[in-house]
Amino acid sequence: MKIFFTRTLCIFTFCLSASVLFAQGRAIRKAPGAVSQAVKAARPKVPGRTFSFPHLEKLLIQRELLTRQALDKLPLAETLLLPDEKPALAVSGWPWKREPLGPYMELPFFRKLSPEAQRNYFLSANNRAIATLWKQRAALFKAIKARQNEFLTQKISNPTQEPFVQMAAQIGPEIKQVMIGEIHDYTWLQPGISSFLEALRAKYPKRQIVLVTEFLPRGKKNMRPARDWMRQANPEYETLFNNATRLGIRIKGLESNYIYFHTPPKMEIPGVTPEEEVNMWSTPEGMRVRNADWYQAIAEYRKEMPDALFIVYAGAAHLDYSYLSSLSRRFPREETFIGMVYPYVPDGKEIMTCDNIDEVLPALNTLKYLSWPSKDLRNLAGFDVRIKLPEPAKRETK
């Protein structure tokens, strides 16, 4: 009886203290943590165990080599790939020795890397981006071919009115950002963009509209010198900016000052021509970094003007929704309208292709105006509306 009483008393005492011992497990869990910290503090310091920048640079060199080897194993003869999508593996004239690499300033460790490590970081990321682009493009082309009948039948080939007016008519009040993409160096496109701004202002006379553009640098203090430079280098853009100002449209720059005012290194593209080089910021990784930087710029402008309609005017490759790194993918699709303005010019005996639709479905290549009633088709095509403008019969001289 005495043993039974003692056992019962112990169980009762244990039950009373259980709520303290096991409340959320804190009393039990803290003790091992404290012991572990004491053991860790007493552990001798071993040289070389800490993460060092020389070690990081070795890792970057190794990663660049591995990504290059992975690219070499990819099937380059894939019929769905465009010929200019070749690995960009060589950078000449890497200029940064003590300065951070423009928008890569968002990476805290980048400033401390050697120029060789910066180069290897960029090349590794670019190699992976190219491999992703290959796979994405192949899947996209197959999806378009599977629905080519819809593309060929559900199109608006003849605008009922001036094409830029008709495009502006499709932009409803729910749209918060309009993406207008162009192909660079075709100077007769800019008057069409001005017509679009005119039509949009006529539709929304009281709505605040902001034009944010690749063709001016980010920041206020450099805006006037940049516009003066633009007037001398390319007067078509300056005319567009003046028209926007006349319409009461504010103008903001998108491009990083570092990219805009520095001459970037060139990247050799093996497999195209031995002499051909491209701006490193036009490679897949360069485009991704710039788009991310532009998104931050737009976010800052949006804080200042939260209810404004933003018109993003830049190169088509930055805004095409079919690209995974596209700037347009960073915004809700239901609030974003994507328009493309392309040149309609002969390339030899054939019409120059301008987008994925032209590449997969050549029958659509000669159409001046394309618009899709289906959202799925719009996303596959990469745009809501595409306008092709013929080269003027008589060009004006600058």
C-alpha cells in the first residue's frame, strides 16, 4: 500500500509539472541549444574554414567552366532555334577594376570581386540563361504550331481606322501599364508612337500619364543633358519627347546611369561570324539584369504617382511576354497591355521577320496589324497588338 501511494504521488507530481516542462517544447528545446552553442564556442578555429573571396572566385571560375561544358552538350542543330542564339562565351575588354558592375550593385559581394571573378559570374549566368532560352523557345514554337489554325483565323488583319488609334482604343481603364516595344534604328517608327500618345491622351484627357523609356537615363539631374544629347544623336526621339510634354505626359528615364554613360564591353558570339560582337547588356543575362533594374525604377516612380498610367517605351525584346525575363512578366497580366511596332521592310527578296509569330507562321509575316481576341494567343504571341509600318517612299534627311 505504501509503494502504491508513493507511485501515485510521483505520477501526480509529474503531471502537475508537465505543463511547465513541455509548454510548446520550450524548456526542453532551449537546453540543447545552449549546450550546442557552448560546444561550438569552445571548438578551435581552423584556418581556411571561413568563407573567403579568393575561395568564392575559384568557385566562380569552376562554375563558368561547368556551364560552358553543359552548353557544349546541347543540340545546336535544333530546327526550332534561331541562328543567332549561340553561346556568348568570350568577353573582350572587361573594363571594371574598382567599380561595381552597374545594376549588379544589388549583390553585396560583387564590389569586392576581382574583374576576372566579375567576368566569370556574368558568363556563368549568361550561359545558363542561353540554355534556358533554347529550351523555352523550342517549347514556345511547338505550342504555337499546335494552335496555328487559331492564330491564322482569329486575327484582325485590317484595322478599321488608323492603326495607332485602334490600338489605343483597346486600352481600358483597368490597364495600369502599357508596354510599347520597337525595333531599334528604324527611325520612321517614332511618329507612330507620337500618334499613339495623341490617341491615348484624347481617350483619357484627365488621367495622369507617365512615359518611362529606355532611351533616357534614370534620375532627374541627368535628364536635361541626356535630352540635349538625344536631340543631336537622334532627333526623332526628341520630337517624340516634345510631343509627350505638349500632351502633359511626364517623362522618366529607365536606363541605369552606369549603362547609359559607360561604353560596355563587347561579347564575341561563336557560331555566327568571327568578327561579330554585341553589347554585353544585349545578351540574355544582360537583358535580365537590366529588366530587373528597370522594374525597380518603375516601382520608385509608382510610389510618386500611384494612380498614373505608365507607358513603358523600349526595345521589343525587353517587353515581349513570351520571354521569361521580360519586363512585362513582372506586372499583373490583366493590368498590362503589350503593343509592338515593327518595320515592314524587304530583306533581300523576303519580308524581314520581326517576332516569334513571323518565324513560326510565315503566313502572318505580311500583315500590317495583328490583334488576338484570346488571352492565351496573346501570351503565346508575346503581345496584344502588333503594328508593322512600311518604309516611307521618300525619307527625310536629318
